[in-house]
Amino acid sequence: MFNSTYISTFLIGMSYSFLMINKIYFGIVLSLGIIILLSQNFEKLKKFSALSLNKIMYITLPCFFILVLFTFNSIVPWRSFEVLLYLSLIFIFSFLFYLSLNNKKLDKISYFLSLSIFINSVIIFVYNLLQFDFEMLTEVRRFKGFLNIHTLLVLIIPFFYKSKINYFSLITLIPNIYMSNSNSSFMGLIFVSIALLYLKLLHTQPRFKNFNYVILFLIPLLSGILYSNLPKNADLKDVSSFNFVIPLNLIDAHRQFIWGFSIEKFKEKPLLGFGPDTSNFIDGSQEMIGSMYTGTMNFIPSHPHNFLIELLLETGLIGTSLFLLFLLFINYNIFKNINHKYQYALVLLNVYFWGTSLVNFSFWLGWWQASYYLLLSMISVKILQKNI
């Protein structure tokens, strides 16, 4: 007879196999697994809430104020309220998930997650082999989007669970990325390789810490160069005459136009933006680009394909700054308490997730955000060696 712990850990660990089928199935399975897990620790969570009510209020009241502020400022209030609400729920349930976990339960989740990743790898590899045209080298699009999260899972699972089946997932990863032409996944691999090499150098050669100042200087410099070469207002009105300075094989024409459009619109409401998840409703966002390099794609097909630009456009400098500070605060408090091994896991998660978020999914995509906080909670449990 299956007990509730087995059921909850099975559902959480296997949820990504359901994501291959449908995002709604993933949400239902993952939510059900977490709710069952929380129900097993109800008394403990209730006790924690009673002891920490004041601390919780310090967090929830500002969050509530922000939710109300950005909702009423939004050009589409109901849409902004909806995404802010479920993002808040993701934060809350991720925290409760972390409190409910211990090493034994995490090990069970990691076992099922490893199994799920293996099954997914087999399905993607076999399907791609059957569908891939080896003469024309045309991409197989069926699992192209899913490979963004699948790549992250394949890279991070060895930190949680050691198994021979992980090797198959690793070996088939590059072929799957190639056959699906998942450029963002490949870019994520490059970012992660550079970041982990740099972290290794910091551990073995402390003098490399001075290079952090160079990085802090390069980021705004490169961002400024990128912005200066994106289409501006005049270019957006006459796209046929725009000369691309940024190579199209580095950043495609479609993204260059929607990034340029988004940044120009951001200047109209720089403090609070147009409202969360409203970029598709901004005046001018549904006009056709009309460039031979982009076909008939719209300026902003529901989001700017860059989480930073999207946050700036929709929540302004205030919302973007608050989120980045929140993200840095959480990761810093985790990072300072962990050994070298799990520092690599934390860096891998953040570099891959936020690095690929610069070119792919919308910031407000529920399953994408839930994946980040789920893995962050798992890392936190592992590094603190919770045995409760």
C-alpha cells in the first residue's frame, strides 16, 4: 500500500514528464504533490506560522502593497492582478515546500526526478531520431521549448542524485539540442561553462576576485553598446531601411526590433511601467514589423523575449529593482552558508535560468518560474542538511 510520502514525492519528482504533455498537467501534478507534502507537516507549519507571524507580516504587507500598486497602475488591471497573484503563490508555496522537506524526502523526490529526466531524454532522443532529416538538417520542433528546462534538469540532477541513468541523459543532451535547434539551451550551456570555470578559478586562485570589478564594469558597457545599436523610434517607422549592426546570427532581427520597441516604450513610463504581463496590449505592439528578415511577426508577440526588458517595460525601474534585490537577497543568504560543491549547483541554476531568460520565455510564465523556485528550495534543503 502506498503511503502519502511516496505519493507526494512521486508526483513532485515525475511532474516534468507531465510537462512534456501539457503545462496544465504539470501544474496539477506538481501542485497536488506539494499539497500532499504540506498536509503531512501541517502541525509543524502551523507552529512555525504562529511563532513567525510578525516576520511574515513584514514580508506580506509590502508584497500586498506592491500587488495593489502595480495592479491599479496597469493598463490591463485584471491581467496584472492575475499574474502577480500566482507569482506570489509560487513564492509562498515554494517557501512552505522548503519548510516541509528533509533529506529523506528530498532523496525520494530526487530519485523520481532522475527517473523522469531519463524517461524524457529517451522519448526526446527517439522522437528526434525518427523525425530528423539528416540530409536537409531541418529542426524537429516538437520538444524545442521543453528542452530549455530539460537541459537545466539534466545538468543539475547529479548534485541531488547519483545514478547511471543520469549518464544517458547527459550523453543525449547535445544531440537533442542540435536536432531540435534549441539555441537558447545551447547558449545556457555556454554561460554555465564559463560561470563554473570562473567559480573554480575563484576557489583555486583568490586573486581572480579582482576580476569581479571588471565584470561589473563590462555589464553596463556591453548593455549600452547593445542598446545603441537596436532600432529606435525612427527605425521602427521605416524598418526596410534599417541597417543591422548587431549580427543576425548573434541576435535575430525579430528580437532586435521588439527589444528596440520595448525600450522606447519603457521611456514613456520609466518608474512603474505599463503593468505586469501587458506588453501585448501596449499601443503599437500589434503592428506588423514588415521586415524581410522577420516575415510577418508582430513587434511584441505577447512578451519581449527578455526578462529584464520585460520587467522594465511592465514594472518600470521600481518593480525591476525590487525583484532583483529580492533575488540577490535570497541567493546571497543561501550562497554564504554552503560548501563549494553546492555553490556550483546554485551558480548553475541562476546562470542557466536567468541567462536563457534573456532570450526566451516570458517572465510571467507560471511553470518556468515554479521550476526555478522548486529547484532553489531543493538546493537550500540539501546545503542545510535538514534532517527534521
